[in-house]
Amino acid sequence: MEYRYALISVYDKEGIVDFSRGLTKLGIRILSTGGTAAVLQKGGILFTDVSAVTGFPEMLDGRVKTLHPIIHAGILARRDKKEHLKTLKDHHINMIDYVICNLYPFEKTIQKPKVSIEEVIENIDIGGPTLIRAAAKNYPDVVVVTSPKQYQEILTALQTKKGISQEHRKALAIQAYAHTAQYDAMIAQYLRNRWTEELLPQDFSVTMRKIQEMRYGENPHQKGAFYKSLPPIEEPCIATAEQLQGKELSFNNILDANCAIECIKEFREPSCVIIKHATPCGIASAPSLLQAWHDAYATDIYSPFGGIVAFNGELQKDVAQELSKYYLEVIIAPRFAKETQEIFHEKKNLRLLKLQGLEKEHKRKGLDIRSVVGGFLIQERDVWFADLKTWKIVTTNKPTREDLVSMDFAVRCVKYIKSNSVVFVKDTRTVGIGGGQTSRVDATWIATYKGKENIKGSIMASDAFFPFRDAVDVAVNAGVKAIIQPGGSIRDNEVIQAANEHGIAMVFTGQRYFRH
């Protein structure tokens, strides 16, 4: 009688005893090894040890278990080729029809604080990926199972007359290759980061895991999903936020929330950032979060409708009572006081995101990856900030100490506005924002129009140099008293001359902040 065999070698033992019991009830004989065999034995499952099949014991501290021709010939032999079947018969090799395998926990290992390179290396699985890839290659004849989540669907299919269909086998093979591809990419990425300073290698792999299926993408006719990077980054981010209440986050909610989170990280004082359509419409730092909200909201009282708000401190009752007066999509904070959550609970659709750590300063690093049709653009995240000591005062009039504080705040704001962009601030609050325009003077017109009389006595920041003096003239006519910009235009002298003519101070930072 010819038996069907399943090779089981798993690190994650969840559900493996029950699954194995189900297989044996279906007449499938089990081969196993190592820790998996010990678990099966304890669970009362009959099995044959792999070493009894190969004639070789496990060796090299378990590094070699299933790497043997008898095992891989039993997996890779094509059942539709007579010469393959004859080879198996000649060498007394049984066919293996099922491979159940998942891998050493490399992902968890590298997240341990101060993990040694020795422990990292020992958690690089060799035999597991080899088994999985071999089984997936021979998918018409071999069923490859790589996750405990697949166990029930496999048993259900095997209990039917048709068994596991070819389409099901193909789907399992795809999942298997995705599993090993992600595993290898994570290893390469980790070792590159640990052993080298190479930022943009010739071959670049991204490892991600889906954490949310979207109802749709940016628009209802587009499908969408949200993935988190692997391993997760250590600093607070939208991928690690905890949703306390409200509807499921939409594609656009996540984009906007990401912008709010990254912007709020710039500030250490109690601060508030209001985002609408992936760009700030109000930013403020103040002695309290309530005052920061009032100041940010005053920048533009129309745009926050349906917007996203982020804070860098615990939200108390006073802030919640004020925010509850408005229609907002998402509120983000490190913590929400109990009475705050009770107030927001009345707004069933309002999404609350708890993101611990926003009140702290974090070492921000990593890459910014954006898609274009046919590829990706990859760059360093824009987290570097020019030392104020390198700024240059280029006009006759000099900024005051208070002006320099406002300039520092303004530059931190303008880097999050879509280019071309300008920001007008007073103290540490925005009073006018203009962005996303094809010319800098248009951005300036918009900001002065929206800020109206609040622009008088403000500081202006630009994300890039002024190609002409026109934006300076518009800003001064609106009442600006000082300007900070990167400089670097072929018409810098004309722009400086315009500032001197108007009697205002101008500072060059030498650093551009385009945001496309």
C-alpha cells in the first residue's frame, strides 16, 4: 500500500497538534524532527523521525535536519514523469505530498534590545526556506503550508472528495514564496544596516505586512490597503497608533494622520497641528494644549472642518470640550484622560488615535519611499534641521532674539506645507499659510488673503528661495516685518535689495524644504 506523507517542521507550534491529528485521521503519515517532533510526541501524535528516514541524525546543533536528498527528492519528484518515479523507487524514497513549515523568528529576534549578532545569525533559518521553496516549486503535487491560519482550510479541503484543487495549491505556493521572500529581504536589510552604512543599495527590497484592508483608496473606484514596514520602526508612527474609537481609518485619513504625526514631532512645547488634505492649515505651540488649539485654529477657521488634529501631550477635559464643538475626522494624542474619552464617546464616528511617545524627542531616521508608475523613488527622510548658528543675516535691519525664535518655529512649519509654500507666524503660532502653488508669489497671495489683518507684524518663512522680488513686495505690503528663506537664487541681490528698501530683516538658512 502506498501512503501519503506530510513533513512537519515548524517553529510556531500553534495548533500543530490538532492539525496533525486531523491529518492522521485522513490516513496521512507524518514525518517530523527536532522541537516539532517533541511537541507531537507529547500530544500523542504518531510520527516518524526524519533521521530514521535519512539514516542521519540531526547535527551541528540542529543546523542540519532536513537538508538531505531523500527528503528533497521526495518533495521535488514530479508525479507525471516516469523517470522521476523510477528514481524514487530505485532509491527506496517515499514521496512527500505535504510540507508544513514556518521559520525561525528572525523578525522577533532583531527587535530585542541589544541583541547579539550571534543570536541573530542563529535565527536565520536555512532548512525551512529550502523545504518551503522546494514544495512550492512542485505545487501541482505537493501542498505547502506556511501558517497556522491555513490549517483549517487545508483540513476542510482534504475532507472533500475533490481534495485540494490546483487553484488552491497555486495560492498556497504564492503565499509560500512571499513568505520566504519577505524573510530573506528582512535578513538582508537588517545585516546591511548593522554591518554597513550603505543607504541606497543596487538591489532594494521592501518588507511589509498588511494591517488593514481599506473600503477603498483615495477614491471609491480604487482598491486600497494599509501595510506596515517590517521590522516596525521604533519611533511613534501612524502604523503603530492604537485606535480607541470611531470608524475604520480610510486611505486618506492615514495619509493625513501621517502628516500630522510627522509635523507634531518637530515641537517640544505643548503644540497642536491641524491637517487638511495632507497639508497643515494651522500650527501652534503655547503654554497649554488648549491655547495651542485656539491659536492653530485661528489660522484658518474654515479649513479644519473634517480635518485631523494632532497634539503632543495628554488631552484633558478642557480640550475635549472645545474640540467636541467641531466636526473633525481624527484626533491624535499620546494619551487621552478618562473624562476626555467619555466626552468624545458621544461622537461615534470620531476616530481617536493613541500614540504614545509623541511628547518625547526621538531619533528620527530611515527612508522615504514613494511610488511612481513603474518604480519607486527613495530618499532619506527629511529630518535634518540646519543649525541656527549657520544662518546668515543678509539685510541692514537685524532680527531680534524674539524674531529668531519665531523664525525657527516658522521653518519647522513650512517644511510640512506642499510646495511652493510660505508660512506667516507670530511668536509660535501660524497666522497665514499658502502652499501647493505653481509660483511662490501665488502662495504668498493666498497666505496674505487668508491671514488678512493678522499678517501685520508677522514673520514670513519660505520653503525655497525667491526667484523674484514680487513675493517679498506682496508680503511687506501685507505687514510682514521679517523673512526667513533658504537663499540661493540668481536674483538674491534683488530680493535682498527689496527687503532693505522696505526696511525689514531677512535671514538665509541655506536649506531648502520642498515637499512634493
